[in-house]
Amino acid sequence: MSVALRSTQVSACPACAAAPLAEAIAADADQQDTTAALMLSLPTIHCAACISAVERALNAYPGVEEARVNLTLKRASVQADAAITAEDLTKALADIGYEAHELDAAALGTTATDRGGRDLLMRLAVAGFASMNVMLLSVAVWSGAEAATRDMFHWISAAIAIPAVGFAAQPFFRNAWAALSKGRMNMDVPIALAILLALGTSLYETAHSGEHAYFDAALTLTFFLLAGRYLDYRTRAVARSAAEELTALEVPRALRLSDGEETLVAIGELQRGDLIRVKPGGRMPVDGVVVDGMSELDRSLLTGETLPVFAGPETEVSAGEVNLTGPLTVRATAVGRDSSLYRLADLVAIAESGRSRYTSLADKAAKLYAPGVHILAVLSFLGWYLYTFDLRTALNIAAAVLIITCPCALGLAVPAVTTAASGRLFRKGMLIKDGTALERLADVDTVVFDKTGTLTEGKPILTNGAEIDADVLSIALALAEGSSHPLSMAIADYARQENVPAAAVDGIAEQAGRGVEGAFAGKRVRLGRADWIGAAESPVTATYLAIDGQAPVAFAFRDRLRRGAEEAVAGLIAQGMTVHLLSGDTEAPVAELASRLGIAHWTSGALPEDKAARVADLSANGQVLMVGDGLNDTAALAAADVSISPASALDAARVASEIVLLGSDLSVIADSTVTARKATKRIRENFRIATLYNVIAVPIAVAGLATPLAAALAMSLSSITVSLNALRVR
């Protein structure tokens, strides 16, 4: 809070001196009461130029005090006058070409910063710096330093290593304790034990003027393992909850009608039976039934239907649908957690919990490796103790076995490959959000595509424009320019490309939910629905132009294919995969698209729960990749073994997916499965390299020949070999 003192004159009365300050604070508080915080979702921003353009447009809007854009979360936080609505700002952004949706800030959890990554990086730096210093001290010991000189270097090494390991190795200690406290094993148990034994035996040897100490090996081990852990963390960027995003998309406020008066209230105050006014361009806040008004609804995000649907009295509506052309009065039948949007969020949450049961290759290896290492160390201790009856010798050799067999190479095997493969795919336009996504993608045998917004752009194009007379097209253009309906916009786009001028049509008016009408040369002309025009319904997507005294003219449309859609489907089929098309759209356009792309298995009219159930059924018999972009796809995306969403998808769909397609070209999807298989092959090769290393190193350690130098060199060699093999994926 900034406060300006009105006078610098010193007053003898403290209360008098404080009065101007109190007035300034009160004025500042009054100013804050007139402002409101708004949050917008910006699904289409992708670069610094987008940030600048959005912030510039928002900050220039009258009444906006401050606007900040977060590219990672694709959100904008806006401080503005209380009179400014989210609808005002979304329209301002639409004018410069950016899609925006209002988010309910209260429904979103506190955004977590990247503390985990910074914490690991800091620990990695400490371990690396300390290991270099201890290695320098160890050179003197390896060169032949003896007696007091050797002990001094060992004590200095201990002073560096013990606090450094105590700080840097905390992630391994915590994870090991968490596993042991639950009576199970994981890869961190042998790691933690090896580090502690290395420090313990080294400290004991130093105190008794021993020849060898493992301080350098303990630090080197910690450093390499932290490097693997950090790589793993970076490839497993923590995704926000898709269910949380869906809930936040719910409109936070609504216009409630009471005794004929409109009152803006919070969603939480609505009850079943309330009458709610939804203006054109507004999103439905509740499930309900239309009691007054006519309009058209955009259901594409919820159902995948390409075209708006008519809404009039007795039409059932769902939360999340967008009202397009006319005001509607809706009687609420389900509010809050009973609404369809919340039920969809519950579907996503259930599907996400099922996906988390996947066990990674590294975890599978840990189940075998961890107990094997411990058994080997115990047997080495017992064998040497029974052979020499020297507890110190037996303990040193057991520690050496644990150190030299500690899974440095295994710790790097997966993250090194995943990082290299993720980098390769990123350069081709795909962002991997989850480290295990590549492993699951490699096993995919079935691919399920959504239609609208995924295989197609969701934008209709006129297909029979060449067959329509230029004069008729010019009349249609004049009417189409008076409407924001998607089919009208497609007619206008085609006519402008063909340089057809608009006819002089007078009195143009849009009839909500029906179409546009006007007068041309003394005749009434109409462009709109078949039942309004009086035309026979076409089997394909169409709108109709009627001129008094003439037969209606049909304008036929189809959805525009996304770039690379044909190549993606053909490439996946060529790899032996089964491709399905699941869409909420009507049968005719779904069948036409399936035929055009050569997809044998297709389903139309699928609801969100139908899609999720179908994907779950397919997953029971194989590995399923789901590709989708809308709210109606989120549950299916979460239910699939692995999922992909385009960058243009709604936030909730993108969050539910482990892979994001950054560009508009779908052909990279077919290549991604090939890269994933190569990556999994390299991971298994790395496991074999680690196994071979242990086959060679274990006999040396058991024989008592593993000096600290040998242990450090062996660990470094295995880790470098694994990393170099991982780079082959690139």
C-alpha cells in the first residue's frame, strides 16, 4: 500500500500529525473497495509476444489498473474497477485474436512454485562442489600420503563430507524412511544405506588412522544420484489437477431473476428452481430448462457437436454451454456439485486415480535390485567375518559392496533417456509433461481420436460455393455479415475469397435461433435453418437461403481438417495400430470424416461418460492413446493409458494429458510412437549396462579389492556410459 503524506510540517500534536496519514489510509482503503480481482484462462497463448499483446490490451482497457499474464499456467490476473466484468475483457481479447475464459479464482488452489526443482538443484550444487574438494584432498592420499598427513586429509574430508551429505542426500533419506516405515522397499533404501555406511565406516577408519576412507565415494554417489533425480523431476513437470481446472471454468456469478429484477449473485447462492438470465455470449452457470427466449447454443466444448443447436422453451441446457444469439431465461434444475460440469470433473478425478497405478520400468527394477543388493552385502559381511573374525574388515567390505553396487547407473538409466527423447520430440513440436508417458506411449496398440477441434479445426468451410450463382452468393454474403453464426462466417469467408461483393440488402435483422432476414429489391430474403426457411433438411451440414418467389438454395459445409491429420492416421495404421474415432457430433459428419481418413471404427453422438467408458473398455484389452481437446474429452483423456492434447485445447483437456502438441501439425503423433519405442529400447539397454557393470564390479568388491578410488571410478564410468547411450535417442 502506498501512502502520500500531505505535509512535511512538524506538529506539536501527535494526533494532529497522524490525522493526514489516517485520511490517506482510509482513502486508499476506499479505493481498494471499488476494485475487483478477475482471473482469465488464456488457452491459446504460447510465447513472450502473446504475453505482451494480452497485457497491453488488458492494461489499455478503461478501468483496468493492472494485468499480469502467467505463460506457464496460461492465465491472466487482472485488477480492475468493480464495474468491469470478465465478459468485457474476453471481448477485448477476442478483438485482438486471443481466446479467453473466465476462471473462478476461489476454485483454484494456491499455485505452487517450482520449489522442488530449485531444492534439488541446490542440493546437486552442494554435492558437486563438496565432492570436487574432497577429490582434491584424496589425490594426496592416493599419491601415497601416510600417517599424520593422511589422517589430516581424512579429517578435513570428513568436515566437508558429513554436513554436505547431510544436506544434499536428504531426498534419499526421506524416501527411504517413508518406504521402510510402511514395510516396503524402494531404490532409495540401498542408496541411503550405502551413503550412511560409507560415512560411518570412513569416520571410523579416520578415527583409527585407517588407510582408506570413502568420503569421496559417498559424495560422488550423492552427486550422480541427485543429477538423475533432477533430470527425472524436470521431465515430470507437475501438472495441475484437471478436475480443479474444470471446476474453475464454472461461471462464478449469475443473473438471478426475482420479481422481475435482475440481481448479480455468486453461484453458491443459487438454488434449484431459481430463474436465471443468460445473455448472448454468456456461459450457462447451471443445468436447467429454458422457460423464455430463443437462441442457439455452442456445445462444442462439452459434446463435440460442430454446429450450434437451437434452444427455445423446454430445451434442456447444461452448465458450461455458451449462449450465442439471444437472451434466455433458464430455470435451474441442478446447481453446484449436482451440475453436469461437476459430474464431469468427478469422472476426470476417478480416471486420473486409475492411471496412477502404472508402475514405471525403474520401479520394477527397484523391486528386484534393492533386496538383491542388501542380501549380497549381508552375505559379504558374514563371509568375511567368518573367514577373518575381524569385524572392522567385514564391515568395510560390506560397505564397499553397497557403495560399488549402489544404483547410480540405474538412477540415471530412465531420466537420461527420457530427457533426450523429450528434447527430440520438443524440437518436433511435442511437450512431454510426464516422465512415464514415453514408456506407456511405446506400448500403445490402439489410438482414439476426438473429431471436432482435434482431427478437424472446428471451423466449417463452404463446399458447394462454385455451384451457387454469384448474385445469390452476394445476397447470402450481405445476410451472413449480419450474424456471428459459424456457418454465416464460413459463407462470408468464401465470398470474400472469391471477391464477390455484398448485395444491397436492407433491414437486416437476426432472429435468435433461426437465422437472418432482410429485404432485397422489394423481396424478403432469409438465411438460416431449414424449418424456418421451409426447405427440406439436407443429409449434410447446411444452411439455406430463401428469396420470395424462388426455391431455397442450400449452402453445404464440412469441417476443415487439421494439418497432418491424414498423415497421422495413415502412419499409425501403418505401424499396425487400431484407430478409433469417438465424437459427440452427429452421425453424418462423423461417418464422412471416418471414410475420408480410412478409420474403420467410429462412434457418433458420444457423451463424455460414453467416451470415458469406451476408452476404459479398450484399455482393458490393450494400451490406449487418446487424442482430444474439449471438456467432453477430459475424462477419456484421463482414463487412457497415455493422452495427447493440442496446444489450442481448453486448459482442462491439456492438463488431463501427459503430452501437449505445441504446433498445429498432427503428423508428429505417428513419429512420437516411434521415438517412444526407441527410448524404451535405450532404457532397457541402460538396465543391461548397469547389470553388466555389477557383474564385473561385485566380485571385485566381495574380494575386498574395492578401494575408494576403484569405487569412485567404477560409479563414474557406469554413469557416463549410461548417459552416452541415452544420447543416442537424439
